[in-house]
Amino acid sequence: MAATTRDELIAITRKEYDKLAKLITQVTEAQALIKDADDTSIKDVIAHRAHWVELFLAWYADGQAGREVHFPAEGYKWNDLKRYNADLRARQMDLSWEEAVTALQQAQATLLAFIEETSEAELYGRPMEGAKNHWTPGRWAEAAGPSHFRSAAKYIRARLRKMA
């Protein structure tokens, strides 16, 4: 069930990130770099999750500034996500495991600060500016942060089981 208040969003963001961070400590660099059948590694998934937090914050800033919001990014539509994610993996190819983990830590800290500094009314009082749908900034933040953290943890657990 999606958060509907600022306090719920803070709690779920902390909870899902803490679970993911604990799991990450169990992953060796060698394990993090092994590609799966879809040519994706644990490192790729962690770097991807950090990037999506950055995307959300850029969407929010663009909407607040009255600029056009490109979902998911300029030159891509939602039905282009496979291509976008492949292009993102190519851009992030040279990131090390340590850099990916650091990027996620920084993205989490920035997201949590955003949530804590943003009022309940701004997070849940109306749809996000420029989003062209009914989702509030809080709902978008949850999708980019805690929901992605949860799916990354699920992916890592499955990969670690397969590697064992």
C-alpha cells in the first residue's frame, strides 16, 4: 500500500533503504559484477536505482520551474524503458561497484532530505507539476525510491541464491 503522508513516506523510505543497504554489505565486488542472462549485474541494478532517484528529483524541479517534464527522459517514452535502461547501463558501464554503492547512498540521502524538507501539502496535496497524471510528488518519490529499493533487494537476494 502506497504511503499517503509525509511521515509514512519517510518511514518507508528509511525501511526499504536500510534493508537494501544491509543486503549490499553481503555482496562482494566480484558478485556485483557478474552479468545475468539479461546482461545485467547487481552493480547495474544499484546504479540504476540511484539514477532513478536523480530522475525523480529532476522531474520535480522541472515541474516546479514550469519547464517541460520529460518522462522518463528527453527522447524516451514510457514504452521505451527497455531501450532507456540499456542506454543507461551503457553510460554507467565504467562505474565501479564502490561508485555504484556510493551513488545509491548519496541518492538516498538526497531523497530523504527532499522528503523531510517538503511539506505534507506539497508532497500529497496535488498532482506533481508537469507529470500530466494524478500522481502526487510523494507517490512519485515512493516509486523512485522505496519501491525501487524493494525491487533491487528482491533482485539481489535472487541473484545471491543463484550464485550460492
